[in-house]
Amino acid sequence: METIQRINHYTAYRPRPFTREERATVTILFGGLTWKHERLIQGVLHNLGYKAQPLPNITRADLDAGKELIDVGACCPTIFTTGNLANFLKSEMAVLGRDEVMKRYVFLTAGACGPCRFGQYHESYTMALDGLGLRDFRLFLLAQNQLDQGATHGGGLEINLPLSLGLIWAILCADVLTDLEYMTRPYEIVPGETDEVLRESIAYLYDVFRNRPPEKLCGGKLKVFAWHVLTDYFTDALREVRKRWDAIRVDRLQVKPKVKITGEFWLQTHEGDGNYNIKRWLEQEGAEVIPPPIAVWLDYLLHSPITSEEWKGAERNRKKIALLRAVEQIYHFVYNRFRKALGNLPYELPDQEELKHLAKPYYHYELRGGEGHMLVGKALYAYRHKKAHMICELSPYSCMPNTMSIGAMANVLGRYPDLLYAPIEVKGDAEVHALSRCQMILTEAKRRAHAEFEEVLAKTGLTVEAIRRYEERHPEVQRSTYRIPHYGYAGTAANYVLHLARKMR
């Protein structure tokens, strides 16, 4: 007689409920950004009554753990972040036991869709959790294009405007402070002073987000939105932060090439072993790094629906496009308020229409996935506006969208052969090879930085000694918060000399 075998069909992961009553005892885990962004996000979550804790910073051990637990074809950001979560939970299980870990923690991560594996991160997490015997561990997705998703299963986590706007405002504040960090540290006169002031600033801003006035976070959605957009609460805090940075003295006569970081979202944002600590490495090699703000990605998410609606071309879409453009303008208004509070030192957001226009001959903007056309657009934007001497693009091993952009950049380089471009494929365990490739391009970037500096000295008739004497008489020009305008040269030193030449007339 024929036996019938039971087939276990695939079922999509559905987390156990996280109830409102559990908020006082359950900690929300999150991660994937820099320690600065995560600390301010923690302040937002604490402000709303959640227990929250960022995962430890990524290490090489997380790569090894991720390789053991998930698909071998996964890209390195997936492997690193999955291994990071797995290692933390394993360490907690060793102390608390499996059942207690299941009770005490939930994990919150961003979700998306499309050809990029970012849309499948949560599947890798569930695979790893299953391998650890934690199949029922609670994991929740925060959709990056929905500000008001409502309560999650069980009502323990409410993804509403006070949470979403708080997260966005925390990210923007961390972004502008990161710009200040990277434009100051390479020139600091007292080593380590920038990092110390940065830690103080983040601690202060954590308190600012932790203490958002509760009466401003209740009421109608329009009221909550208007308060975040128009209040001086955050800009006053950033002005206070700027006073702390006033004390840092810098030497901008150090000639350093500027390196613009682009690439896959997680790799370009990360600061640690996940991308070979390449930003710190570049600084140690004598460069000034232009970090990629998360704000540009959020701007891209806002602008993409406008492009899609315009592509349809229907008359009925005009009102929707006008509304989307209004939201985009409000977003820029907020970001520029934050920049102004820091003396307009942080970099302005590149115009999304210009990025689209620059990339279009090489990479069509409707080819979605990863950062899409922006990788090409940002490289050309930095090159044509002389924002950087060199582009360093960080791409995960086996990442389809980034592979496409690197292929498109071959065409760009054929048209602009003097554009210095270093595509670095990051596997997580090939550091020497990756950094040596970057160093070859960096050598030429250094030569160009010195050449433009000498050109400016000859053009102005100034000498380094004359500038030093001027600095002695005007010590304010050596403050880290003293703004140097952009005069058409990529390097800070060249623009600094031109600026002082105009003041000395």
C-alpha cells in the first residue's frame, strides 16, 4: 500500500505579537547605521517610551557568523548585518537562555523591494534565526516609504508620525554633524580633539531627542508635522553644538586630496570593519573624506515617485506631482535649516534632477535597484562641480545594481578620462587587495591637490609664510567653524588661500 508523506509547505514569516503591555520589559534592537545615527535614533525611541538598544558595531567575527548561517551567494552587507544580529543573540543566550532572549528582545529593521537584496534582508535574518533555534524571535519591518504604518501585530510598536519624523530628524542631525566631523578631523591641530567634541555633541543631541516635548507629539497629524518642520527646538540645539566646535583650531594649509565616497547604501554609510574602515584609512593616508549623507538617499526616495508620475504623463497626475514636489521642498527646507544652524558648513544636497540629467546618457533613471542612477550622477556631479579630486565607490561582492553602475562608469570614463574613479569591491575578507587598489588612485589625487595648491599660490602671489602671519593676526580663520567658500577648486587648502587672498586686499 502506498504511503502518503506529509509535505511541509513554505510559510512566510509572521512574528509573534509584541503587545503594548510588554513595552516596559522588551528591548527593541536595531542597527545598520553609524554609532552617531543610532544614538540619536535611540533617543527618539526612548522619548516615546520604548526600551531600545543599538546592536554592537560590526566586526569581522560577524562576517564569519553570517557565512555559516545564510545563503553563500548573499552580498557582504547582508552577511555582516545578519551575523551581527546572530552574534548578539548568541551572546545573550549564553547568559540568559533561549526563552528569556525570546521574551526580552525584538528586532526592528528597514524593509524595501526591488532587485537589490536589501528587499530580502529580513529573509536572511529569519534563516539565521531558524539556524539558531530562534524561529519565533520577533522581527518587524519599517517600510522606508511609509511614515504612518500604524501599530504592528500586537500594538507594542506604533509606527506613526512622532516616531517616523523623529527618526528622520535624528538622521538629518547626525548627517550634518558627520559632515562637520569629516571636514574638521583631517586638519585638527590637537589630535583627537574632533572625536572628543563629536562625542560630547552626540551625547547632547541624544538628550535633545530624548526630551522632545510630549505635548507637541500628540494631537492631529498635521500639528505634529508642522511642529517638526517649523520649530526652533532642533536648530537651537545645533547652534549650541556649533559653539562646542568653535573651540577646535585647524590648519587648512595642509594640502589634502578630497575623496568622495559613493556606493551601495550600507557600505558607503558604514564606519567599521564592514568596509575595511576605509574612511579612517583614507584620512590616515592624508586625504579629506566627503561622507555620503543618508539625507541624499531619503531625497532620492522622495523624488522617485515624482519621476514615475511624470513618466506616465497623465493629466490627472498633476495634482499628485504638485503635492510630492511640495513635500520635497519642505524636506530641503528642513535640511537647509539644520545646515544654517551649523553655519552652512555641511554640504548642500545635490539636486536630484541634475543627478538624473547627468546620469541619463549612461544609466537610465528608471532602472531601479540599490542607488540606481545616483552612483553615476554623484560621480559626475562631484567631477563637474570640482567637489572632489577622486571618487571611491564601495560595491558589495555580487551586488547586481552596483555591478551595473560600474559597467556604466566605464562609458563615463571613456568620455571623461581625467575623472579619478576607484571602484572597490568589498567581500569583507580582502582588505589588502581593496585598499591597495584605492591607494593607486589616491596617489594621483594627491598630486592634483598639490598642483592646484601651487597654482593658487602663484596666482595670488602669496606665500605660506605670509598666510601664517595673517593667521596670527586673525585667529578666527583657524576655527573649525569658519566657513571657506568654494572658489572652483576641489581642495580645501586651495580654496582657503584664495579666500584669504581676497580678505588681504
